[in-house]
Amino acid sequence: MPQDSFTPSRRSLLKAGGALALCATAGLRLPTPAIAQTRAIKLTLPWLANGSTLFTYVAKNQGFFKKRGLEVTISRGFGSVAAAQTVGAGEFDFGFVFAGGIILGAARGLPLVAMGTLGYDATMGILVRADSPIKTAKDLEGKKIGIVPTSAEAPYWPAFARKAGIDTSGISMVQMDNRVLEQSLINNQVDAITAIGTSSVPVMMALKQPSRFMLWSKAGVSLYAGQVVTRAETLAKDKALCQAVTDALVEGLVFALKDPEAGVDIFLKEVPEVGVTKGGKENATISQGLMHYTVLSPEAEQRAIGFTDMTKVAGMVDLVMEYGAPKDAKRPDPATLFTNDFVGDVGKLTPDQWAKVKANVAEYAAILG
């Protein structure tokens, strides 16, 4: 029977075996074929998956992680402080965490590094009904204000009151559960509530209750909204990995900024339980728009999305240490805690693209502005 051209003969096999033996005798290593491998990493969000973090799912769905050799598992968080703790403890490789949680974690000794800022205002503030007579910070005097003691903004209410020159002696602070916070305002049980705008405004809009928001950042009480964070050890050992994760997340955010409707559709595909929840799509759309509003900043427009203003974060560290940290906490060094080493062209938009983003978030800017 003729020898098939794709079947090696006994002689050729013997020759190959001899060559292998020769290589082994000579101590030589045969070349091995390259095998494409993906690296599995775990990423934590600050809270439940919603519109403000949907860009992480866009990055996954669009292959921005995969093309960089990464297989990413995205998990919900239980607040930024807890999320920072899980990254610092090594339970997660990376996180998207509010700056306040990162600073507080570092002050408690966690070895954290923030590698890129993707939201420039945590939207801490005061929420009132649109028909409220409260127009300025001084109008809060003598009023009843709802507050969730464990919320992200609660520690910084005294800082805002001091900056805004509010006499708090006649103000009644009503402690309440976060599940009834917005409803208490709608039902006029309180005159105002302290809140995170990106969390509470979508609730008010979904309930068809017109509202106004008073940003504390306009009084000089400001924290960055969300940053890509990892352990100092991870950064020291694998800068290429840190660059890949940061770039993929920035690319996901840029995609959503350019096409927010596509971002929501992708999010509902990746997290289908949101889509089947009553008002889920609307909430995702609103919270994404509010998050995109927080991207608008001199840092992002003049430099690139991801850039961190070191002067600003030094002030944020001081704010957390004075109002949010325990007495035995140690002030972290901003130059060690934050880095701009991973800021790149992937986060740059053209003036026309920024103009489109501003037009897309105009509705939310009117509420938060």
C-alpha cells in the first residue's frame, strides 16, 4: 500500500527518535510551541452592579480585557470601605472604589495604590424636593435632615456645614435606614437628606419625584468618585498587568461615554437580572448618565481620563483624616497612595467627543448643578 503523504514512515519516526535522543544527550532543549494563555483576575465593584459601574461590563463584553490576555470575574461590593479592605487583603486583585474608601483603608494600614481616576466627584450632597423652599445651604438651618449614619457621605456633613457657614444648632439630624431614605423625603417626613447623588437621584427620578441636589464639592468638600485600585505588592511585581487592567477599564468607560445607549444594552445583556427588574433599565440609564457627569473635569479633558490631580488628592487625604478616619489612623502619603504612571492615550477624547458627552449629560447636570 502506498505511504500516505500525511502519515510518517517507520524510517522517519526512527530518524526523529534518534534526533530526540541526540538532543537529550547533548543537553539541548527542543523548542516548545507558544501557547496563548489568559490570566484570570478578580475585580470588585464598590456596590451592586448598576449604571455607574456598567462600563466594567462593557470592557468585558467588548473584549477589552480579553485582547490584553485577561479573563475577568466582576463581583458586587458591599460599600467602598469594604471593597478597599477586600483588595487590601488580597481577596480581589483589583477594585473600582471611591477615593474615600481607599484613603481610609490606607490610613488603617492596607497596602493600597490607586492607579487611575475614572470619576472626579463622589457627588456627596444634600437632596431636596424640587418644590422645597430650601435654595441655599443657609436655608438648611432649623430644618429636619435625614441621614444614614453608615453612608459614604455621612462623616463629611460637619465639613460641609463648616465650609458653608451653616449654624447647625437648630438642625435636627434624623438617623434612618438607607432603604427608606428617599421615600422619607418624598413623604415630607424630612426637609432634606444627605446623599450620594449618583445613588439617590436615580431613585427620585424613577419614582417621578422632581428634585434638586446641592453638591458639597461646590463648597470645597470633595472626594473623587471612583478609582482603579490594587495592592502595592501587585503593582511592584506586575506593572504590565496593572497597565492592562487600567487600560481595559478606561477603554470600557470611553466606549460608554461615546455611546451610552449601547452601554446600557450591553450591561443588561451581561447582568440580565437588572433588565427584568421593574425600572431596571431606566435606573441603569440614569445612574450611568450621572456617573458620566462626574467624568467631566479639567483632569480628564485637559490630560486624559484616569489622570489624578495630586494637589487635590492631598486635600482629600486631609479631609478623610479629619472627618472620616479613627483617631489612631496614620495619614497615608498621597505620593505613594496615588499614581499617574498608567495614564495613556486610551483615555483621551477629542473636543467634539467631549462636547457630545456634555450634551448627553445635560439633563443630569441640571439636577446636580
